Amino acid sequence: MSVVDSFPLGAATTLAELARDPHPRLALLRAHEPVSWLPELGGWLVTRRDLALQVMRDAATFTVDDPRFSTAQVVGPSMLSLDGEQHTRHREPFNAPFRPRQVRDGFASFIEQETGRLITALQPAGAAELRRAFAGPLAVAVVTEALGLAGAGTDTVLSWYDSIVQSVSDITAGHEAGPAGAAAYAELRAAVESTVADRGSSSLLVSAAGRLAPSEVASNAAVLMFGGIETTEAMITNALLHLLRHPDQLALVRGDFELLDGAIEESLRLEPGAAVVDRYAVCDIALGAATIRRGDLVTVSLAGANRDPSVFPDPDRFDVRRANARLQLAFAHGPHHCIAAHLARLETRIALQRLLERLPALRLDPDRPTAPYGLVFRKPPALHVSWDGPR
């Protein structure tokens, strides 16, 4: 019996379905084939939470350090694409600024200021598309501030990000990347080198340069830029969509903003901005009922693990008071847990609270319905809303 015959549900699973509306299919796989071979993926998909944790915790067996890893093909080795001692060496110089207290002390004031500026500009119109007019610009501004790149404003950082992401996406889809990504990365690297050369700069890149080579500082700066923009834009947009789709839950949050933290965790659980993470098997190993072969692609579905009913009862329900929502795996787990998770949470909390405070009767535009979309990165393509203007 072939591997395809052994996993009929996986064989019938299409990547288009997983990009459009993955959750019914993921629930079916989780219940019957929690480790399933997907021919369209060319690898295994893991959908049960305990098995997802097993893969992400065991970097010695399931590694990111593989030539097929798409991000490394564009920006070179980094904390994202290395394991073991090399991973620790790349990640450790960036840890301190992203600890909870340092994040609040270092970024809260800037986030408040930038959030206020963006809302003030939007307020008179009474309507906007908040992904591109608010969530995206805020995420770019915070990343630009965090990296402190010499001579690079938000527009420049965004252009680099767009080009690098397009190259990574092309490689992931099996296409040859165009020249724009390489050109953008070369510009980013030059800006990193200029920043590091200015020893008076307060950029976190300067402190890292004492322990990493310039090329290594640049590759990790690209990873921080990529994650800081993509993940946070998705967090803000998805959380806002969940709240506006559920008036009862929105009313609870409006009545007590202390519930915002729970709302953010619950949104991350239901719709993680990064739906999957990839690993590669270092050796033959049994995982669940599957026999994984050395070199096989093993894709962990964070979206599937986050709706595991053995951990989250009534898993498709959005509940801002869910007691264990913080067990969600949207930031991955193990050695590759998102280094800037505290910053992303702070940014999202400030953004949502100020939007709800300053835009009266904020609501979805009923004539422009939307839903999260994407195979790897999931968020609404657009989020059209309106609010009441001044009386």
C-alpha cells in the first residue's frame, strides 16, 4: 500500500482549500489522520496539539536547518533557519530588548504616539480600510523604530519587506524568485552595516554586532523585520475582525478593557497569523500512526493545533473569557518561539483599545464582507469599517 493510500483524507486535501477555509478540513484530519501525508504539500501535515508540540520541541529530530528552507535562501542563515548551538548564537544577542519589562519601557510610549497619530488622521472620514490604513503602517513604524536602521524610514522598510516576502513566497510555491528580493536584501544589509558602524546609535543591531558578523546581523534584522510586520499586522486585523463579528464579545470588552488580553489570545488561537511552521526530519521516526522518513517535510498546522477540542472545548467559538486561551500556539513553541511575542501583544493591545475608545460605534462595512485568507500567513485581504462621526 502506498503512502497516499494509507492517508486518504490527506490525499483529498488541497492547498487551495487550506488557504480559503482550512478549519473544517483541519478538524477532519485532526480527528482521523492527525499526521497525514498531503501529496500537494509534498510532506506531512500535523494537526493535533500534542503532536505539534512534540515536533516543535524536538529540534534535534525535526529541524529548520535544511537547504529547502525558503527564508534562508533569500536572506541567508539566521535564528529562524538554524538549530542547536548556532541557533542560540544567532538569537541570544537579540533576546534582552524583547523581554516583557524592556518591551514596555522601550516601546509603549512610541506605540501610543504612533497609534494616536494614525487614528487622528483617519477619524474625520468616518470609514476606512483598517488593514492598510492602520494595522500595516503601525507594524512597519514599530519595526522601523525597533531596528533603528540608519537612513531608513517606514516607506523604505516597507518596500524591502514587500520585495523579500515576495521572493520567499515565490520559492515556497516552487517558483524561481525574481531579482527584487535580492536587491532589497542588499539594500537592507547596507543599512545594517551603516547602523553598526555608528557606534553611537541605540539600535539593538549595534549591540548584536559585538557578537555576530555583519552578514549575520543583517540576516537576523531581515527576520525581525519580516516577523514584526507580518505577524503584528495580522494580529491586529484578525483580532479586530473577531471582535466586530461578535457584538456580544465586543460589548464585554467595551465594558472592561481588562478583557482585551483574553480577546487577543482567543483571536490568536482561532486564526494565528502564521498558520503553519515547517520542519525537516533528521532521521526516520514514528509520529502518531505515521512513519516519517529522514528528509521528509513535516509541516505543523498551528491553526489545527489551536482548535484541538481535547484542549479547547467548543473550539470554534470566540470567547474572550476562555480560561486557557493562552495555551494557543500562534507564536510557535520550543527553541523557535517568536522572540518578539511580547512586543506584538503590547502593540495589538494598545491599537485595539485606542480604536475602540476613539472611533464611536466602530463596525464592519456590511457591503464589503471579508474573511482571513492564506495558506501560510492568514489575515483578511482588507478590513472595511465605519464609525460615527462627531455630532
